[in-house]
Amino acid sequence: MTDDKCVLDQEYYDSGNYYSNKLIAENNARADKLQRCLRQWQAAHDRAISAKDWKNDKINKYCIAYNYSFNEFKIEIHQKVRQPNTIYFSTFQKTEEAINTFKNELLWYFKRISAKIRRVAEWIK
């Protein structure tokens, strides 16, 4: 059970929808919204990347990353390796467009939230 031994709290916790404080819940909701917006933008402004495309190492797939050494966005290229919860684009240019469209939220995510997540992960070790 959770804080007040409520069954509903346990259901929320088990489904990944329970946080230890309001700020963590709000930040996770904001990060989740960014992920959904990127996915929606990719679907509306880019072509779908098929399973067949993923098997073809001659077709590049692009995703957004952040280089902490240079404090700048980086566009990574993948051919056959696909990572979970990553939005892929069909061209470098489409990836740049997505970065420009969501720049402020991406900066918030990479500079504020990712750093906090890394600190928590290091603390747990």
C-alpha cells in the first residue's frame, strides 16, 4: 500500500500514475505532454517510418538529442537501432523543424528535468 494505505493509491502507483510530491507529478506531466506533442507533430508533418524502413540500413532515421558539453541540440542518425520512447524523423530537416517548433520545451526538458532525473538515478545507486 502507499501513504494512506488506500487501495486506489496502490492502483495509481502500480499503473505508474503516482508521485511522491506535486512538483514531480507536474514535471512528469509536462515531459509526457512534450513527448505526445512531438509524436503528434511527426505524424502530421513527416512521413511514417515503417517496420520495413527499420530493417533497411540504407534508410537513415533521425532523432533529437542534446550535447551537454556544447549546450546545444544534436541530431542523431540511426539506421537499424531503435530506442524506446524516442521520436524518429525521416530527414535531418524535419528533425530541425521539430526542434525549432518545440525549442523552449526541449530546452526545459534537457536542461532542467533530465539533469534532475540523472541526479536521482545517481543517488539511488
